[in-house]
Amino acid sequence: MKPPVWLDDHIYAAPDCPAIDADFQRVREALNRLPPLLDELPKTNDINALRHLLRAIRACWREVRRLEWNCQTYGYNRLSRDGRDEAARVLLSRGQQLQASLAQLCKPVTLFWVRAPEELVRALLQDPELFELAYVIRHDRRQQDQWLSLESEQLIAGLSVDGLQGWGDLYGNLVGRLRPVVEGQPMGLAQADNLLAHPQRARRAAAWHAIQAAWGAQQETVAAILNAINGWRNELARQRGRARRWDALDVSCHQGHLERVTLETLMTAAGEHKALGRRALRAMACAQQISDFAPWDLYAPAPAVASGLISFEQALALVADAFTGFDPEMGAFARMMAANGWIDAAPSEHRRSGAYSTEYADPPEPRVFLTFEGTLDNVITLAHELGHAWHSWLLRELPLEQRDYPKTLAETASLFAEALVRDALLAATDNMEQRRAIAWLDGERAASLLLDVPARFTFERALVAAREEGYVGAGQLRQMMKSAQQQWYGDTLSQYDELFWASKGHFSIAELGFYNYPYLFGYLFSLGLYAQQARAGREFVHAYRELLRDTGRMSAEELVEKHLGVDIREPAFWQESLDYVEEAVARLERLV
């Protein structure tokens, strides 16, 4: 069974097919129905008439939202497989423009909900259909003093397509077109990235240096991208913060539906336990007999099983069986994903690097993207992305507004799925080499989440602060990256990846800042859930599903309080998770 590719013909036959133009024509008609409805909004005082009007506006919004969601998913997915697909790029741009047009048009509704008297809001939300918006409305109302005038909000939404979003798209174009030359062989970035997990150290080093050279040639362009994105965010914060200034982390926490105090507790816990990540790296260096452990060694496989490759069929079976041991429906879902053509894993020449899960709005179907080349690390990546997909699948029947959960909670299901697979693999073997290989993955994860992710966070805080003072050049970015990695990795690395700010796409996500701590949150939160599962047994399966279903309609603090009865603002919850990490690192140390 070769790695599969997506079967999306029932969505669209091609990014420039006639069905797309027909859909856009239908949506334009829906957009044309909105202005007269919006004109009535400030004129209507009767509560029943207001409810009817708001329901009609929402119906038009949903029709347009479904199409722009589908278009952007389809276009982005096509570009992920081939960065040269110009028709897909055009479709993605059309979807983004449609999203901006919808946002501009609907700003009066957003501002109505934000600024309406509390008694009126409560009365309107008595309507069952409007009550589906209750959490979104309450969340927006928390930042009442950050909203500008209607005209200003519409201008921002319009300018962001070719302004803010355009810079993020430029980075995506670079990723699709870069061709690192590894030992004389040009290849796509995804293929070169996969070589960082090659068993031969020389091959890993060659791939890392080739990737460095490719990004080094583009470092001034990426520096311009980061400056534009962060400059936009800083200026927008200045404009919004006339009554109460929010910094970039305040904005990020609001986007992540997380309180600032929770984030500070989380990062303090990470800082107090970075020795765990360093111990994991030292154990891995010891096992490989490497005295000068380097960035190209971070994803090296366990030495004893370096030559064993896994077929995609075997990988899918491993993941599905592990899921089944926890929840039979979750295991059946993983097999359905492959059978339906909802996974794309076959290596291709101009493929983007990394892996992700996404979904279509209508039909509500998840999709998984990765580049599978037979390593155990690929198996864990498959589990990670299928965990995301399972999360989306559980939300498929909810209103669109409740299917859009924050990034802070997005990594919960994926990292929980990883833990299921790793523990199932450990339980299934007494073979010392296999146990060492699985423990190795735990060590990699501990190092990545307790060192790499906090280093990214530290770097981005420095970048935001430096951008307030002016343009931040490539040389300064390299120094800031080195300093951040030195703070967290210490002497476990013989050198630092000074170009990581260029090669890591998360820094260049236009619409979202600080996409780093959600991984740490998800890692420790999922381990906390895993500890709960061990205590609750089979009863936990239902509770876990319900927790995931609530991720789009509760803050992180509310979610955990409801389903686990604990306060994540306090260090105790995170300490239990870190105890699990301590056990995993100690196991790795024993086995190597």
C-alpha cells in the first residue's frame, strides 16, 4: 500500500473548474442580500423583529462562509502538494478576498453585538438559533474597548488581504519553490526535511546545511516578511489601544481563548523544568556516541532500529489499533480516513514541508497532509494529524461558529493521539531495541516541547519588542534566534540554528502571532488528560469526546474546570503532566 493521495473530485474537479465559478455566482447573490438587511439593523427597535433580522443576516453569512472556507481549503491543499500550482494560488486568493469582503460587510453586526446593552444581548440570546453564537459574542465583548469605528474596522479587513495576508502568502510561495541541493541532488523542501531523521549522521548534516543554504539565500526576503507582519500587528495594537493598550501577547491570548495568567504559569513551569529536555538530549547524544550534538541530530532515529522502514499500511494499522484500544470508533475513523482518500502522504517534488490537518466546511470532511517515507517518526506524525482530524470529525454537526476552535486547544487531540500510539507500541513489545526506539520518541518530544517551543516563544517576544523600535534586519534576527536557543538548550547543542526564524513557517503565519506556546500547552494538557484517563478508565472515553466538542464554545480555563474540575491558572495541574515527562525521560535514560 503506497502512501495515499487526496481524492477531492467530489469537492471540485480542479481549481479552475466551472463549478467554482457557479458557486461564486451563488455567493455573490447571497452577499447582495446582506446590505439591505444590514441597513435595517440600526433602525429596528422591536425585539422580535431584531431577532428575525439577525437570523436572516446569519443565514447569508453561513452561505458565504461555507464557500470561502471550502475554496481556501481546496486551494491551500493543492498548493501544499505542488507549490507551482498557479490555478490553486488564484483560487486561494479568491477565497481570501471573499473572506475579507464578508468580514467587511458583517462588521456592523459584530459591533452591534459588542456594543449592545447587556440586557438586550441577554434577551436576544433567548432565541435558540442566536444562542448558538453566545460564546463568540461573550468572547468579543471582553475586548469592547479595543474595537474601532465601523469605517476603520471595515478598512482594516479590506486592506489585510493584500497587506497582512499577502506577506504570509509570499512565505508560502517561497516554501513551495525552494530546492535545497543535498549532496548534489536538488529536491523539494519536504524531502530535505525528512532527511533530518536519516540514520546516517553525514546525510542528516548534508540535508541541514542544504536547507540552511536555501533559506540563507532568502533570509532578507523572510526578514521583510517578519517585519511587515509584526509591524502591522504593532500598529494595529496602537490604534486599538487608546483606552487600554494590549500588547502582542494579550492579543495572542485573546485569540487563543486563554488568560494571560495561565500562559505565565505555563511558561514558568517550562522554565523550571527545562533540565528535563536537556537530559533527554544528553541521553540521545550518549546513545549515538556523539560528543558534538548539533541541530541536525535533533531528529535522528534511535541507533538500533535505524535501518527499519515501515510501510504506510503498517503505519496506519499501528495508529488505528492504538486508537481502537482507547476508543473503537476512533480506530475505525482512522481507517476510514485512508479508505476515503482523506490522507495525502505520498512524496512529491514541489511539496511543502511539514504536516497539518484541515477540513472542509461542507461536506464536513477532515483532511490530513504529511510526507510519509517509512520512519517511526512519520508514524507518530500520522497519529498526530489523525488526532486533529478526529477532533474535527467530532465537531462536524455543530454550527460553523462552534467548529472553529482556538489554536491553544487545537493541539490537545493531536498530542493525546501521539501518547496513545507511543504507549500502545511500548505495551506491545518486550524487545529492548523496539522499546528504546519508542522511548526515543518520548525523548524527542520532551526536548522539542520543553526546549524548542519555549525558545521560539522567547525569540518571538524579542522580535515583537525589537520591531517596536524599527526594522529588524536578518543579522539581528540571527543573533536573537541564537540567544533564545542558547537560553533554553544551554550546552546540549554544539551550535545553534541561527536561521530557524526563516525556516520555521509558524513565525510567518499572517493572521496569528505566537503560534508556539499552543504546542507546549497542548503537550502538557494532553498528558494531564492522559493521567485522568488512566484513573477514570472506560468512562473517560465519553468525557474526552465531550471535552473536544466544547473546545469551540469555551475558554481554556472554563473547559478544564467543567470537564476536569481543576484550575489551570495554578501550577499543580501542570506539575502532574511534568511528572509524566520525568518518567518518560528517566525511561529513556535507563534504556540507552
